[in-house]
Amino acid sequence: MSRYVVHLTPANCPGSPAFLPDATFAQQFCRPDVICIAAFAQAKTQELVGFVAIWPLKRGTYELTRLCTAPAYRHKGLGQRLLAASKAAARQQGAKWLHIGVINENRPLKQWYAAQGFRETTQKVIADLPFTVCEMTCRL
């Protein structure tokens, strides 16, 4: 399987959450309209092994963001479980659609989302990003 690797740095992608100060990152997610879903290896160790957040984008649509799993937990279905929980949470809020923006050049990631029911809607170039954004939506 070929791997796509994008080398994000503070210089070429300053808005990436990987480079945001903790306070800024917390501001993005510590809001009443944001639903955060976290996965832990064991409750007592509190080892965070997966995370995803959703928030309202527009009427009937929620944005899915920051879906990630720890390397040791990848390719074991955790991402699918986090996505399923995100879909359920968005439905509970009355959403009919779930939207995500992914790196267009990352073909395996786009294929994974397509296998989860997402369809490509548009592509756009954003001046501050070193890649093209592929917007995808999924009917809930």
C-alpha cells in the first residue's frame, strides 16, 4: 500500500492544530456547540488513543474534524468507531449531512472516507495550505 506523507511545518501550514498553542486549540473545542468524542485505551490509565470533534457548519450539516488515532491503534477499526459515534451524535442534533475537508493528494484517506459513505463535492486551493482541500459529504 502506498503512503501519502505531507510534511506540514509551522511555516507552510501555520493554522494546523499540530502547531497551535494549547490555549488556542482549547478555544476551538471548548465551546457549547462542539461535540468531542475521545477514545481511551483503559479508563484508569486515561491513555488517549483516538479523538474526533464535530460542530454545526450550517443548517442540517455538521463538520467533522480532527479524526485521529494513535499509531498503535490504527487499522483496528477505531477510526470507524469514532466516525460512527460522530454520525450518531450529529443525527441526535438533527443533522442530515456530515462534511469533512481532507488532503486531496492523500488518495488512501479519500478512499477510506468514500468507503464510509462520503462523496467528494468540491476541491479548493487555500493559499495558506501546501495541499489542495477535498471537501466530502456523507448523508446521515
